[in-house]
Amino acid sequence: MCGIVGYIGNKDPANVIIAGLKRLEYRGYDSAGISLYRPQNSTLLTVKTTGKVKELESLLGQKIADDSVQDYSGLAIGHTRWATHGEPIEVNAHPHLSQNGKFSIVHNGIIENYLALKGLLSNKGYVFRSDTDSEVIANLVEDYYSGDFQEAVVKALERLEGTYGIIVMSSLHPDLLIAARNGSPVAVGICDDETIIASDVSALISHTKRVVYLDDGDVLTASKEDFEISSLKNVPVSRDTTHIDWNIEEIEKRGHDHFMLKEIFEQPAALTNTMRGRLNIKEATTKLNGMQMEPSDLAKIDRVIISACGTSLYAGLLGKYYFEDFASIPTDILQAAEFRDRNPIIQRDSCMLAISQSGETADTLAAVREAIRKGATILGICNVVGSTIARETGQGVYLHAGPEIGVASTKSFTCQVTVLAMMSILMGRTRRLSAEAGKRMIHELSRLPELAEAVLQQEKEIISIAEKYAHIENAFFIGRGYMYPAVLEGALKLKEISYIHAEAYHAAELKHGPIALLSKDVPVFVAVPESTGKVKTIANMQECRARKSPVIAIATEGDDDILPHCDEVIFIPQCQEFIAPIPVVIAEQLLAYHIARLRGCEIDQPRNLAKSVTVE
């Protein structure tokens, strides 16, 4: 969603903000803007534009060159906007100024009562320039201001209903920045003689590896020397410091054309890091200390509920299969928004798993809070250390996949599936999963990096297939059993980055309606490695070919019997059925990437999409 950055210090504020916004581009956006303080005349220079940060950088350079004021204090805020209220045009871009031009705000979130507030302020004579919900915040601050900057911001926040991560600056208080959080992430870096605030640590990492995350209801008042955090009731609060365990080099492309391709090829290493120190072959189990559960606690779990969105939801569907097949635990999976809206039944020994790469997904976070209210045991599966879901669940498993910058998730999916498999072994060993079966599963998991590498070595063959189908506008994906979540993820990848209309179905559902859409112009991608139901899936492939649809199979290496039933084939190494979705999905990722590349699509920042969905 929207990215926000604020800076107060001795460095060139324009350079700091622009660099920070560039680090946040991966989140997805349609416009960008910046406000700078001009000390000579105590005013704010605000520049904003539709398009990319590089266009803002160019426009800002022109404005500064034309400005009679050449000296800018070390105070600024910036924003990348993902449109919610109001179309993506310049007037709706952030920062938004108050009517008197003395307060500027950047906002990530949705203000639900903005129309009522807008009406009240309009009756007082305030004129609104934009169609956004955010502009009311700036004018509320002005309306409440009577000399105390923090007091005015807090009074404005108390009127808001909805979610926000905001940063506020004022020409009347050039020695302060104020930030606040309710539902949208805000982090502050611990630095010497400067303070930098952002919605994502990627904008902070070049300044510091020590950050503090705000909790909901926190208000941060920052100078260049220090910062204080208090509640809306002005009660001081203390928040833990988190150490960021990755380097700025990890969020560079390192010679790849796109972050997505880099992250696809990082999967052997990411899988290794996810499993490092967690496979206990001697005891035929796994070691997941972050769960903070003894075997006796695990044995009491009589139901698992998985809550997630998007790619994480499809990983969770595989988790359902794992928990039921290997741990004999009935498992439900709910799209996170549905979890809260449907008022799910939570019993005493239920365990909820909240899966989110960023740990900030709004719907998943809302589901976590609903489960907390109902007294469930909750485990988070996140990639970002110190994220909100990780903090609020207090227990779970980190992926350790490294930063993922491409909007389309790749390594986070395969690492989530790996974590779920390890959890199912751990829980299964407290039940009827034998030591022998546990050892076989652990051995197979240990092969994942080499399985991933073997698929990546077929990139040239996959490019050849991509070249044949880059022109398509519609596609089907089908699979059975463990392959069903794999094809759901494959279709999602293709539609996300190539804008091809791709639909995934359980292979058995093909005859229940979707087959009516098949023709020579609708290729069908089929996940059909050695697995239960393979014979039936082959029959479905024949049904597709009878309707003249091209069939592209993803099959097990050495399975020459598949060749008469398809037009193209991508081979994956031989492996046990339960981990086959991982190499299958890696093949689908490469295929989607190269089709999108051949179509000239914006791969790392697809239109209308955001990396972390922090609004409901």
C-alpha cells in the first residue's frame, strides 16, 4: 500500500526522502510527493506528481532550481500513494497541506468517517482541494492548533475512525516530526543526530539496523536528537528495539533484470535458511522454538484454523493437507477477512495459524485480533522480524527467507510451505506419525534446495515454452490433491504480472462448467507429477486436447509416459508427493516471469497491486 517516510537531521532532507521512497517503490503506487521546510521564510515547499519516484526527483530538482530560497532545513516528509479515495491524479497525491499551508501530512490507511469530518470542517470555512480521505487530517490539525503541535495532532487523531500510519510536519515547529499509528505500520530508526521514520524498514536500513515499531495508539514525537513515544492520553510508553538481520545489499537486484527473477533464483538459499537448525533427523522431528509449545501442549491441539490472504492462503491450503495427513488434526482454512466476518467457532484447544509474509496484512491482522478475543492459541508465520502479526501473536515461526521486494511473492510461498510441513511433522510426532515416517519426511525436506536448483537449471527450456504462449489472453491451470494449491498459486502468478486472465481449478471440476471455455486459444497448464490421482488427471488432459486446447504439463523427470498426452512438458526432479508442490510452483514462477517479460509488462510493480496490503 502507501509508503511514508519522514526525516529530521543534518543531512540533505530531499536526498534522504527520495532515497527512502525509492526503497518503498516495491509496495506498489501511482503517485509520489514530498514536503520540505524552508527556514529563510518559514514555509513548506511541497512537490508531487503522478508516476514514478524518478519523475518526482526530476520535478523536485526543477522546483528547487527555480526557487528563490536555496537553503532547506533537514526536515521533510514523503509519500508514495496507492489510490483508495480519489483517482490517481496530482491533486490527490500526498503530502496534503492544511488550508493555511503550515501543516503537511502523509498518510497510509483509510479514514472511514472522513465525509462527516469534511462536512464539519467545510462548515467552518475550510476548502478541500482533493478527493482523498487524508486531507481532513491536515485541516483537523490546523483547526485544533493553538500553539502546542503534539496536542493538535492528538486531538485530530481522536476524531478519526479507521486506520492510519501518519507523519506530520509543521513550518511552525521545524524542530519536530510527529508520527502515529492505528492499523498501518510505522517504524522509527535509532540513529545518531537524526531521526528517520517510515512505513517499512527497507527505507531505514541504509541509516540503521536498530528500529522501534509503533503499536496501535502510539504517538511518536521526534527531534533530530531523540524521540519519545506516548499514548493518545499522553502517557509515556516503551517499545522494544528490533535488530534488522539483513543488509542493504539484499534489497539490490545484484545483476538480475528484476527483483522477482532474483528472488526466484534465491530459493535454494532461502529454503536452506528456513530449515537451518530446525531438522532433527535423530529424533525424527523438527525443532521450532519460536512456537514456545511443549509436546504436551501440541498434543492437546484438536483443531487447526489457518487464516491468510493471497499467496499465503494457497500455502495455507497445503498446510491443511499436511496437518490432516501427517498429524491427524482436523484443519479449516479461511480467507482472513472471512475469519472475522463469519464469527468462526473457536474452542479451547483450537490453534490458529496466521500466515503473512510482511506480518502487516490488514485482514490477517484483524483475524488475529478476533482470535485473541476468543481465547485461541495463535501462531504467526511471518518473514519480517518484528512485524505487527509477529509481535501480537508473540509466538510462531519466522521464515528467514530474506527480504522480498517483488510484488509477486515467490520465495515466501515456498518457505511458508516448508514451515507448514515442518510444523506438521512436529505435531504429528506427538500423535501417530511414526519415527520412520518422520525421518523419511525430514530427509525429503532436506533435499528441497537441490530440487529447487534442478528446476532453475531448466530456465532455457521454460523460456522456449514461454515464447510459444506469451501471446495468449486466457489460460487454465488444473491439478489434484497436493497439486491443487500449486496450480492456484501458478494461475495467480501469471495473472499478477502478465495480466493474462488465468483461472485454476481442481482437475475434477473441469467438467462442471469450465470446460465450456476451452478452445485452441486457451492453453491448459497441468501439474501432474507422480502423485495420487495422476491417472485421472491424465484423463482430464485428454479432455482438454479433445477441445483443441494446448496442454502444458509439469511432470516428474523420466516420466516419458506423459508425452503423448501433452504438447509441452516441464520436468521436475523425482520427490515425494507432499513436497512436489514446491518444485512445481518454482517452474510456474519462471514461466509466469518470462511470459510477462516477453509481453513487456512491469514485473516488479504490476499495475494496481501492492506488496503489503495494509488496508482492509
